Amino acid sequence: MTERNTEARHPASQGLHARDASVVLGALLSAQVQAIEALRPALPALERAADAAAVALRDGGKLGYAGAGSSGLMALADCLELAGTFGLPVERTPMLFAGGAAALLHMQGSVEDDPALALADLDRSGLGRGDMVLVLSASGSTPYALTTAEAARARGVKVAGFANVAGSALLGLADIPVLIDTGPEVVSGSTRMGAATAQKVALNMLSVLVGIRLGHVHDGYMVNVVADNAKLVDRAARIVAAVAQVPRGAAEAALQQTHGAVKPAILVARGHSPDDAHKALERTGGHLADLID
């Protein structure tokens, strides 16, 4: 097996064990910052991936996430936040994680080498023609990720492949290849560090852009937030008050009329009836800008 750049030696690795703690921490921080900077060349690919994901969701399809090990954990973290942040139904954002829930408590390397697990997870996800899946692998050669990407494409699913090694197999399989060339790790081969950090930041940016494309982010506010705890109920009231430019009491009253739904509450606070607010949002595809700007 040829050496991948994620397995190569980082200049700061030599003698790392013998350095002062402050020097070690400084080297690790610098490496993390450099890893994030590696995202700049990937921005056009991230935009294409976000646009494709938004189209899939807008047309009633699904946006799946897939990965193993650290890459899978980064994918899982972003996937789980979509419902609370953007109000996306969980059944439309399936997660394919090598080893399933059991692997979240006891990580097992062997599961990432099992193509049968990938196929079974893909079957359970329900992903099909018109849907999209984001497949992550630092090396770009993880069997679980490659099998998922290949089988998904065969089913008509659009694949965005995220890898940290140029020329890797996953990038070759993907409809939208996203190369994040983070290079060697300070702890050689530990891609849970720079590579995983950059992957998570990439997914953060992608999902926010998807939210904007779907009209779930307006003026920097999460206007499709699902208020299922005290913090989010308070946030929903503050969002309605700010966007509708009304007092807090009027915002809370509007939210009561819309059963906590923020977008229609913003319109209700500005004088619409709940029914008219919902109809107006249907006409604009869920975007507030045409209705209040």
C-alpha cells in the first residue's frame, strides 16, 4: 500500500513526546488551523454539493450521510443537528454509520472493512433515485464508504464524496468530489485530528448553505427551528420579535397561533392570519424574503 499524505510525517512530529506542554499544544493548534485553511480550495465543490442537497430536499427527497470511524462521527454530528437547527424531518436525513449504534460506544475498526454492512445500511436508509448522500472518508479508500458510494450511485442517488487524499478512490466514484487536502497529522495517521476537524467544518458550512437555499435561514436567524426545549422556545420568540420587528409579547402571541412554527409566526406578527401566512409561504417555497423584505 502506497503511503497516503494523511499517513506521512508532520514536521512538528519529531520529538513531540519530549517537548513542553505549551509547545505541544501550540503545535496542535497550528495544525488544526492549517487543516481548516485547506477548505478554501474546496469551497466551489462545497457549493455544488449544497445546491444539489437543497434540490433533493426541496423536491421531497432525502439527504443521507455516511461514514466510518472519525469521519462517520463528523457526519453523524452534522446529521443529528439538522432537525433542531433547520426543522428537517429525521426520516429525510438518514445516517449510515459503520457498525451502527453499538459502534458509537465501542469503536471497532473492523466494521469499516465490511461491504455487506454498507449495503445493509443503504437498504435501511431508503435512499433512492432523486436523493443525495454525503460520503466521508479521510483516506478516501475505506471499504464501507466506497461500497456506499458505488451502490448509491447505482440506485440513482447523487453522491458527494469527502476525502482528504487527492486522487483517492472515493473522489473518483463521487458525482461531486470534495477534496480537503489537510496533509500529515501531528500524531501520524490520527485523522481524528486535522482531517476530521476540516470535515466537520465543511459539513457545518454545507448544511448552513442548504438551510439558506431552503429558506430556513433568514437574515442569519434559524427561522425553521423546532422549539422542543425551553432554550429553543425562548429563541423562537426572540427570532420572531427580531425579524417581524415587534415586541416580545406580540411574538409570543403569534407563536401560540402557529403552534410554535417560527416562519408563519413572523408573518402573523406582521398582520397575517395563520392561514394566510401558511399559504403565502407555500407560494414562496418557504422563503420569507419575498414576503417581508
